[in-house]
Amino acid sequence: MFKTRLLSGIVLVVLALVTIMLGGWVLLVTLAALSLAGMQELYKAMGIHTGEFNFLEYAGYACAVLYYIAAYNSFERLGAPFMILSLIILMGVYVFCYPVFEAEQVMVTYFGLIYVAVMLSFLMLSRSLPGGSKIVWLTFFSAWGCDTCAYCAGMLFGKHKMAPVLSPKKSMEGAVGGVVGSALLGIIYGLIVGGKPFEYALICLFGALLSMVGDLAASAIKRNRGIKDYGTLIPGHGGILDRFDSIIFTAPVIYFLAKLLLTL
């Protein structure tokens, strides 16, 4: 299992390197595909995806694709309008197909669009910022860096449970180690690439805090639905949401903090 997990992790890192370095439409298509896969995992967990054709489910996927095209062209000008348009489209499906779908199903479908597609799209938006080829990596240092540092710190010093019911293996000491480790990674990265070490550290610190919320939020949904993993797409890791749960929460924070601290 460890070997499988390690090899899968290496493949993910290589794919991230290639797609983010290339940017543009390659990153757009990659993130859109990941979002659609993640949305399907969430819809399956919540009972929207059943294996049979579901007009509401596919309307959610269509809205995700439309949003990505809009955000790629101009997030500032088209992002919010297309999120509102997506809600109108889904409510239209609900109304004109009534009583096929229940209100809760529409809410879950729209939630999946925002939670997975919109949140994950901020990787693309960070890449599009001035100096974005450097900035976007802060998301991974905050999320995956925090996860690795927290695991090591927890193994060495962990005594006090952070969320005993939701995630018994996570400790307060591990959480502190994860946040501190992410901030240190930000400083080191800033020094290597000639960025702003203090600002990078601050961004990674806040990003790490949100990454833990994202991880626990995804775990809470799984516990509510009685499942262990969202999927099996990534060997040793589970599904897209199992591996990108912290990235989903971290990406928007990095984008807005970068705009505030690095590009103004």
C-alpha cells in the first residue's frame, strides 16, 4: 500500500509540474476534467449519481464546463454572472422536470459545482496572476506541505487529539507542525525563486490553516454518508476529493492573499 501510495504521489507531482508550467488551455482542461470527476464522486456520495441518466446531474456538469470557459476568459467580469446563471439553469431543470427532483437534490448539485469546480478553478486563476507561475505553487506548499509536516509532527510529538470524533489520528501538535512547516516552506521557496519570503510565509500559514479545515470538511461528509473514500481513481489515495480536499479550500485563499500581498 505504501509503495502504491508513493508511486501515485510521484505521478501526481509530475502531472502538476507539467500542467502548471504549461498553464493556459492545458491547465484549463486538466482542472475541468478533475472537477468533473470530483463532482461525480460527490454526487455519488450524496445519492445524485446513481449510474442512470440524470438530467439534473448532467446539467451540473454542463454548468461547470461553462463556468471554466467564462473564468478562463475573464473571472473578474464573467465568473460571478456564470455562477448565478448556473443556479438559474439548475432551478430551471428543477421546475420544468417537476416532480422528478427534490429541492435538496438541486441544492446538492449546486453545492457540488461551487465546492469542487469553482473552488478548484482558483489554481488556474492564481496561475494567471502576474508572477503566477511562482505563486500557484504556494497552494501546494500550504495543502500537501501542511499534510506532510503535520503527519511527521504528529508521529513524533502528537498527544492531544484535535478532532477525536471526526479524525482520531490528527493531533494538535501535528496541526501546529503542519502550519509551521508550511510557513517554513514558503520562506525557503521565496528565497530560492527570488520572491518575497515573508509574504510567502504568511500566505502559506493562512493557507495551511484552511487546508486542515478542507480536509476535515471532506472527512465529515464521508462520515455522514458512511463511506471510507470518495473513489478509487488514484491508487493508494482514493478519489479526486480524497487527494484534493485540502487543495479545494486552499486555492481561493492563496489567490486572494496573493492579489493582496504580492500583486498590488
